[in-house]
Amino acid sequence: MYDKLTQSDIKKMEEEIEYRKLVVRPKALEDVKETRAHGDLSENFEYHAAKRYKNQNESRIRYLERMIRTANIISEESAEDEVGINNTVTVAFLDDGSEETYKIVTTVRGNSLAGLISNESPLGKALLGKKVGDVAHVQVNDTVGYDVRIVRFENTEDDGDKIRSF
């Protein structure tokens, strides 16, 4: 996988793994055991649903452990006057003057609908390392690109954005 993750991403993943192992797993196992006792397993919907939930939990644990094991750790540190990971940035689009605010996060936390853009997205790449007043060219593909001006940014703390589930 070799995703680029920060130390705080790793910490969140480890917390989720611990929660899933200590809280979700015992409950899921108990649910399977309880529904198995209801009789004929071929027609027992509750049993199949409980088993599916248990398997999804185990898959999620394995997925997170593999992500941690294969992660490429990157620093979330940046110069005080430069845009970096976990910064909230307001940009003005030069073609129409509209402004948007985004938080730059790692790929596992990216969610453009919530204003969280990946550091590996075209806009994220263009903004990293820039300063207030700088114009960044965002190259979307070979033929499409646009320019944005950095209006302001703040060094926001990592506020616990969730790791994206698959």
C-alpha cells in the first residue's frame, strides 16, 4: 500500500484497532454465539448478519494493521509561514474570484465533500509549501489547469478527523 501517513494518522489507526479488538470483537462474537443458538442456521437471518458483521470487523482490523505496517511516515511539520499538512487554507480562484476553504490532510483522511483535501491531490500538491499571497497553479490533467491565490491559512491542530473506511 505504502500510503503516506503522519504519526497522528498512525495513532488514530492504532486507537481504532484497539477499540475494534477490545469492544467490537467481543460483542460480535457474543452476537454470533447467541444467534447460533436460535436453531436452524440455513434460515437464520440474524446468525448470517452477525457473522457478516464479525467478518467485516476482522477485515477492518487487518486492513488497518496492513496500512500501518506498510506506511510511509511523513512529517506534518511545516515552516510557520508555509502551508503544510493539517493546515486550513483559504484560496481565491483567480478566474472568478470565489473563495473556498480546505484543510490539507493525508490520503486516508481526504473527503472533499467535508473540505478535507489530500496532500496528493492536484490542489493539495499545489498548495503545500506556499505562503499567503502566493499564486499556485493547479494542473488537473494534461489540458486542464487553473490558478489560485492563497488568501490565508492557519496551523490547525489535528482535530481527530476520521480515517476513511472502505
